[in-house]
Amino acid sequence: MKKSDFFKLQKRIRKDVGNAIIDFNMIEDGDRIMVCLSGGADSYTMLDMLIHSKRVAPIKFDIIAVNLDQKQPGFPEDILPRYLDGVGVEYKIIQEDTYSIVKDKIPEGKTTCSLCSRLRRGILYRAAQEINATKVALGHHREDILETFLLNIFFGGSLKSMPPKLISDDGKNVVIRPLAYCKETDIKEYALEMSFPIIPCNLCGSQPNLQRQEMKKILLTWESQYPGRIESMFSALGNVKPSHLLDHELYDFSKLGQG
């Protein structure tokens, strides 16, 4: 990639992250942000963007990168510490053998991602309390949000997605998604250009989330056949008209037409 093209890409991602942070008031003065670093392109890009934001923002906040080593066979334990030492970021590596728990509970050949995710989330939320983090940053991007939206429509019977900012189920943590406005293709291209030391998410040998993969295929097909459709769908998530839906608890239709 030409240097000028790289700078355009970097500027675009930085702008998307900045807009998301501002639109949803993700980061406030004095925050201590726990950046969940998996070793994938998304989390590396998120950390890189937050390091930049910390440097240029008009407010002061701290960053601590946290990785959960789940003891999957073959996990390269040296990669993340070496990278984080190199960029000069405070970090914490948590070692919890969730791999053995998942393998014990899930029959061979079944998808392990759901249980693995729940265990990982609980450990990370607990860690956030232990290190006095005020926010927990996750690396979900625009396509993750749209895929979740479609999953809930097709399989959950609900109109919802991943919010850019939320209170965790335990009520103790504020979760933010700084990459909410960022395109997956931009993130992958940026990670490649930055030569991030990617750790693959296939170490456990589990099957992929087949339903989510199907949603990803749908989005890719639409993007190819109908340019602009994904942008329109994403815009729709921020342009909701409760009076034009069917949720009578969200909108009081009973009073319409009354004198």
C-alpha cells in the first residue's frame, strides 16, 4: 500500500473511533480503560486507536491492556507481552484454564464458542473490578453489530443488536465498543499494514459459530450485489421510529385517535 493510502486509512479509522467515542460518551476524564486484547486484528486496532486517542484527547485517561490466556494447546504466550512491552502499554495477563472446562462440558464436534465466551466474559468483568477499571473496551466493529442484529431478527425474534455502550449484566461494569463505526475491511487492512502479530482464533479446534458465519455471508453478498445496503442498514440502527414498529410497550398506541 502506498504511504498516502495508508495515512488515509488510518485517518478514516481514527475518525470513526473518535466519532463513536463522542456520540456515545464512551470515555470521560479520569477513566481507566481496560482494553480486552485477544491477539486478533480487531483488538490490536482498538488498542492502537485508543493509544492515539489518549495522546491527542483534551481529557486524561489511562489504558491497561488485559489478555486472558485460556490455556488452549499451542497458545503462544510470549507474543502479547513482547508486543505490549514494545508499545509501552501497561498490561495484565490472566491465566485461567477455561479450555479444560469447555472440553469437559461440550460434546466433541459441538460448537464451544458460546460457553467459552460466557466464561471469558465473567473472568474479564471480574478482572475489571480488581484493577479498578472504569470502562471495559471490546473490539466489536460495524459488521459484528449488523451480524448480531440479523441473528436476533432471524433466530431470536427481537429487534436488537450490540450497543456501543452498555452496563454489564452484573451491573458493575460499563462496556464500550470504540470500533462500533469501523468497517471490518478497514480494520483487516490496517492490521496487515501495521504488521500486528496476529494470534489465530482456531487454537481450540472448535467449529465456527455457524449462524454468525451465515449472517456474514449474507452481508458480504449484499455488499457485492447492492453497494450501499450495509451503510443503509447501519444507519437504520440509529434512526428508530417506535411509532412505526409493533412494540406496544415501547409506544402507547392505545391513546392514538382519542380526543
